[in-house]
Amino acid sequence: MLVFKFGGASVKDADGIINLSRIVKGYESDQLLIVVSAMGKTTNALEKLAKAYAEQSDDLHGIYEEIKIYHHTIISELFEAAHPVFDEVENTFVEIDWMIEDEPHDDYDFIYDQIVSIGELVSTRIVNAYLQQSGINSRWIDARGYIHTDNTYREGVVNWDKTCQTIQQDIPALLEKSVLVTQGFLGGTSENFTTTLGREGSDYTASIFASCLGAQSVTTWKDVPGILNADPKLFADTVKFDELSYNEAIEMTYYGATVIHPKTIKPLQNAGIPLFVKSFTNPAAKGTVIKNNGQTSFEKPIIIVKQNQLLISVSTKDYSFVTEDHLSDIFKIFAKSHVKTNLMQTSALSFTVCIDYNQDRFATLLQNLKESFNVRYNDKLTLLTVRHYKQEALKELTADKDVLLEQLSRNTAQMVVR
């Protein structure tokens, strides 16, 4: 039994969906579950729509109309006008229609999940309809009925026992009859509300299904040839890894490598399931496999770049030493504000931390911190993380840059620069 995950870039247009169908046809003899992301940049557009709705912006309906036109254009290129997929997609968008008819009154994270989740629900309807039109016996299933989470909207915490019980109860029998098509990124609460699993969470969805089903492997189809040592958009001399160990992949995703969602690897490692990262434009190419006993020596360093960072320094209002009690209070504030830390450093009089910039969450964090502490910060910064570094590489990366914070360990160097 195999699990495939197709990201937004692989289904961004009609040609992408046709290509997905070709790939799937090459595995018709296998039991196959397919996890699909929202199409192209739809998640970004739906995030913009959620914000416009929460703020009751004048451009709300214009943003929404663009999203619907984008999907309708793709459908029109794939299907005849009378095909039932047109109604299926329109009925899915109705969930947004119902919500935006009323004024917002819920927590923003709740609003976000109910609106942004529509991207995956629509994309899977289209993909499933095209697979069926291509002669593939496929079936659409709703991931929200299988991946059970708590009520932490935008970062749903998976109830693994209940999730695996539900998946194991239903999915094996369905796989014997059909290729299954389901949504990445989504979960459901006990009250039947939609949650999301964190940005780029479709990889995690594939990992959950594979782990619970004891899959032979997971393959995530990307617009890159495999996992590279650095972003080819930023560095010209990148190299592709044929294989990586689970541990190295976990470290890379922890530090911000975006090719795989951070939560994806551990369930696969626990179950001993290999993860393949392959190119959807060249499906016959080898790609990268993440597995036990993968590559552990590296000729070139792994470079991870995180932009739009904030560097925050927190000190006590009476200028006393920063103690363990202070640190405990600070971490509670970060947790309460739903802000994750990328790098930390403590001195006698201050605690310094690097975080991703999120306007709304940072405003909440800043307000909460200022109740008990003095706070200073720098914005528009970049965090460079270098695995298996050499000093020459660090000097080259930081040339002509102002290094605000540097931290070195045996295998990893991190620098906040501007």
C-alpha cells in the first residue's frame, strides 16, 4: 500500500492535474491513497480572504470572486460543461458564502480554518473527478472524518489513538476497491468543526495515514528534483541528496527547511516507513529517499534561510538578573501567544529570541510581554542556519552583512543577520 502527496504546485493548472493522472496510472496495480493540497497559491488567496472577512474589508467579495474564477477556469479546461464536478465545487464554496453573509464574531484562528480549508476540499473534488474521467477507479474521502484533533485552530493537535482507530476501521476495505483521494492539511474536532494542521501540513497528513495504515512508503511529489542542500532560488551551486537519514531530515525541517513539513518525519521514522521526495515533472527520476541509515557525511553544508525574522530582547523592569523564574514566565507568554522560537540566547540581564514575523501574533506577544518586562526588537532580519558547516562557508555567507546574533554547536551554526 502506497501513499502519494501532491503539493499545490503540482496541481496549479489543468496540465498539472493531467500530469497527476499520468503518474497515478503508473501505479494502478498498487493500493494507493492520494493526499492533495490546495491548487497553486490558493491557500495564500484564502488567507487573504479570511483576513478581509475578519476586518470587513471592501475588497472581500473581489478576492473571493478571483478564487472562484481561478478554479472554474481549470475545471472548464478539463471537463464538459454538463459535468457534475461544476456543482460539486460550487456546493463546496457555499460553505464560504454562508460564513461571509454574517458579520465575524468568532476567534480569528477559527475563522481562518473554516475558510482556508476550502482550498483542499475543492482541489480534491476536481482531482478525483478527473481521475474518474481518465478511467481510474477513484473515490473521494473527507480527511476531517479520519484525522481527529483538538480545538487548537491553525495548529490542530492530532488525537493519534482515535485517528488510527478510525483509519484502520474504514480505509483498508476502501483501498481494496478504489484509489482514495483525500485532503492534506485538514482535521476535524469532536464538534465537527474543521481544523488545520499548520502551514504546509499536507505532508503531515500523508505521514499520518501512512503510519496508521503501515504503508510501504510515502512519496511527496514536488517541483524540485529531490531534497537539495540549499534553496536553488538563492544559491547557484546546490546539490541533490540521493538519501538522507530520518534524523538529518528532522533537523533540517526543525530549522526551517520547507521542502517537508516539520511534523512529517517522526511518525514515519517510528513506523520505519521510507519517504521519497520526487519531481512531478520527471517522475522516473530517482529523487531523494529519507530512511534509516541514510547519508551521514556531507561534502557541502546544508543551508537554510528564513527571512522576515524578528529579534526580540526581553529584560526585567528592575534591571535585575534574568532568572529561571523569569524564563518560565516568558515561555508561558510565548505559548499563550502561540509564537514559536527559532533561536534563543540568555545573558545576565536579558533573554534574546528570534521568531517568524506574524503581525497579529506578534502584536499579542508584545502586549503580553510588556505587562511584566522591558522589550526591544529588530525587524526585517534573516536567520541563516548552516548544518555541517565550515568556517569558510560561514564567512562567505555573512560577508557584507551585519551579524546581530551568532550561535555555534558541533554540527549547526545559526546567525541572525541584516
